[in-house]
Amino acid sequence: MKTFLSDIFPKLQQFSEKLDNLTLLTNQHWVFIDDLLLIKTVYIFRPNNELLISSNGKVEKAKWEFLGNKSLLIDKEDESYLFKHGFFDENILALKVDSSEEYAVFINENNYGGELNSIDRIYDFLKRKYLDASTKGTTVNSRNHEVNSNVQTVFRETKDDIVLKIVSLNYKTIGAKVFIDEKPAPDGIYVYKSNTHKLILKGGAIVERYFIEQVKEYVIEKSEEDTIAIGDKVYLKNGAKIKDGKYKYSFFKSIIVENGRIIK
């Protein structure tokens, strides 16, 4: 089960329903946010504590139980998960992995067909719905993050110890202007020191952006932050070309790689 680190859900507690609101939880089609382009997994919590998990139409029967103390247990045939309340409304269900800062995130398909199909879109939706109204018109200035009206400025350090000043409009990364020492950054490839992002610059602006995910012995350069897709580049951690074949990605799925790209 893929999970995400997030700092937005703790900020939304005053807007959240309680996890024991069974009318809101049960008999809904909760789509698990993972790799929706490759597989669609739907969780249906039934009032009798039966849990139906449908992966591209293939159904697995499991059990779920609300344990009190804001805790929910999902008991599958081969593994069990203990979750804490993260955030819950009629659109989004975020379950916090016990003793962790990571969340499993679901959207209510009954309310949203396909718009909220990535973690980025969910964060943006929640921010606009709950947080923007209370922060509208404010300006935040710091070394790491500056916001002024619709212009956003962030500073990111690369693996080559270069500090990039990235100036975007309305949170749009593609087309954002990039500066080094207040001069337009030269064309080229820049990788964050955290090894999580890869930028391709041309004419002092971002023309391509990739998210880097390390999975055991290999690396995926993703076009979407929290969703792998057909066509994403795959290579070994040492940068060498990966052999064609099938590779384990998560508990529930594998990827098939051909010529260094995901084909299935």
C-alpha cells in the first residue's frame, strides 16, 4: 500500500469529520490514490465490517473495524494495517499509518469521477477549499519560500551545490523562471540535492520537470509526483541501463520495463 508524507492534513483537523461517522464512510467507493494510470483500486467499507477491495474489477474480500481512539484496522488475508485518523470529509479520506507520518489517501468516486487523480491535485483541492480563504491576501517571506500575490518564489539547492531561485506564477512549475545569483540559469539539467526532482532548463525557464523515486535497486523518473505512468524512465541506482523485464514496485503491483521505459 503506497503512502505519502504530508503536512497538510494536520492543518485541516478543524474541518475534518470524525472517523466513526459510518454514514459517510460506508457504502462509498473510495478510490485509493496510487498509480491510477496503471491500476484502479476501490475500497468499499460495508456496515457489517466487510471490506471489498476491487483492483481493475478483481475483487478481494477483507475486514475492517473501527477500534475507537481514532483508530481503524484493515485486515487482509496476507497482511493487516492499523491506521489513525488523518483527515475525513465527503470527498477525501486520509488514514495515517500508525506510528508513522505517512498517509494512505482515498477519494470518494461517488463525488469525483477523475479530477482528483493524483496527490498533487488533492493537496491543491484541499488547500483551495479549506485554507486559502483564511490566508488570502497574506504574504509570506523566508529563505525557503516567498509568496507575494500570485507570484511564488522558492529556493532549491542542487547536487552540484548550486542554489536555484525559482519564480513561478500561480504555482505552475513548467515555464517558471530560474535564476542563479540573480542571473537567468544556463540551459541544462539540474537535480535537487535531495535527489527528488530533476529540472530541464532552456532559456532561463523550466521546460521539463521530473520526480525521482528510488525503488529498491532501481530509479523511476516520473512525470507526475505520486503516480507512475507508461513512458516513465527507469534505470539502475548507479545510473546504468536497466535490463528489460518485470520489476516489483509495491505490495500490489509490478512494472514491465522495455528500453528503459515503463510499458505496462
